[in-house]
Amino acid sequence: MKVTVKLIAMDPFSPPGFDSNGIGTFTLADGASLEDLITQLKLPDGIGEAYMTMLNEDAVPISGRAEVPLSEGDEVTVFPAIKGG
């Protein structure tokens, strides 16, 4: 199955497979989870835990990624947690 991934505010990190706007399409096995996708992206060590994920505009907590199955055509957004004060 193919899913679209959008990276937001990830400069200077730009993994293979993404265009200049931070958008890439990835092929995964049927039944793959959001955690499987994050692993396939080969983000730098620890970055997968420090970044937020959204699936089709719905937030997915880090602890729930392994239980969230992906489907053909899903859109996943990955971005850093935002802190402020």
C-alpha cells in the first residue's frame, strides 16, 4: 500500500524520498502500522520519540503508534513537539 508522508519543520534533516516541500510517498506492506512507517523513515536516533504524528489530520500519541494500522492513501504528518512559554 502507498501512503503520503509530510515532514514539517524538520530542516536540515531531509531523508531520501522526500521532495523540497518535505512530502514523500512510501510503499508499505498491507497491515503495516504507523510505528512501522516511522521506523522505515530512518529518522535519527530518538527523533521518532520526540516528534508528533498525525494520521489523516488526527493526532496519534507516541504510545499508540504500534496499534494504528495504515491504509492505502493515508496521509501522515510528522513534526517536532512545540514548546513555548
